[in-house]
Amino acid sequence: MNNTIILIPSRLAASRLPNKPLLKINNLSIINHVYQKAKESNIGDVYVATGDKEIFNDVNLKGGNCILTEKDHSSGTDRIFEAYQKLGLKNIEYIINLQGDEPIIDVKDIINLYKKTLKNSSEMSTLACEILNKNAFTKESVVKVITEEKLSFENSSKAKVFSRIILKNDYKKTYHHIGIYMYKVSILEKIINLKQTENEILHKLEQLRAMENNIDIDVNLANSSPIGVDTYEDYIKIKNLMENKN
């Protein structure tokens, strides 16, 4: 039987929206909303990985699992690997890295990524969805992925390019990247032992470290298009969506 855990990296010092993990929606912090979504997937044990005691205390207060890491890490990938090492778990084959700023990610999409990754024996995989608004192609806060083949719910494809801005006219194989990854533990360990690449640092896209070191990333099509919380405007938009839904 496959053994998979979900790790959620989180930090207070986000450049565009400081303290965003602790912002409240329906009286629950964003990081705890994400934690609940991960638990609902019923894939495996879930832990938040953070270097901030405020986040650690907030997650623990709601009965969640949280691991304190070093405060400063170059990426969320590095943070979750430290958390994985501290946990000392045996026989874990895969780790899901779920970004802590997407509180409305669809649980079905998390499960879909899990199942497709196992089916394809992917070393590393992620999700993407269709882009419905053409303005997103030049919007830096929306990360795009270009795939080798057109995605469908039956077929995955390898990623060719990750970018914040796409200027080409042909958008047929360009999708909105969703902030979740699933890796074999051996691949995650390989990635964190590689130096950050210039493009990773320049574009603030940690997946470029894997791509530029010949690690394939399988992309799977998601049903929904979650909204990440990057700005205060994003927060208000998601807060209204979630609170009005209830």
C-alpha cells in the first residue's frame, strides 16, 4: 500500500500580504482552512510546516498537527523537507506539498492529483486548470504552465515551461498552474540538494529548480480554478465568496 503525507508550508513574512496565513474567514484562519481541506482528502497524515510560532499556535489551537522548522528557507519545498526529516516517519513514498494560501482548493482535485500520480508513477506532479480570462496570460500573480500535449481529464502531460507572463498568441497548451505538488521522497530530497537556479530566484518559481535540472513534472487537469491569496484584494474576494456561500 502506498504511503503518502501532506505537508503545508506556511510563513508570516509574505512580501505582498504579511501575516496572511492568520487572516480570518468565517472565524477560521486561512492556514486552518487549507489544513481542513487536506484532512478531508483522507489521503494521509497532514502537517503544517512553519518557522513562525504564531502559526504553530494557531494550528495547534484548532487541533491540527504542526511542525516548527527553521524560520528562514529559500522556498516552501526546502521547508517541507526539513519538516519531513523532523517527523522521522518510515515507509513514506510520496509527499504532497499543498500551498497554504489556497483555502478554496477543491478536495476532489487533491484526490485526483494523488490518484493520477500513483497511476502514472510520476516522480513529480502538479495541477493546472483552463484559463478563461485572457487577461490572466499577462497577469504576474497567475502562474502559467505550458504543457507538451493538450490536457484532458483522462490524459496528463509533461510541463515544458512555467512562467508568470505568456506573450505568445497560441494559448492552446497554456494553463493556470495550481499551487500543489506531489513528489516521490527521493525526488524531493534530490531537489533540495540542488542549488537555487537564477530563474527560480528571479521569477520566484521554485518548480524551475526541478525543471532546469531535468526533473520531469507531470501536469494534471483540475476541475476547478482556485484563487490564491496574494494581495489584500484577493483576501477580500475569497472572504466574500466563502462567507456568502455559508
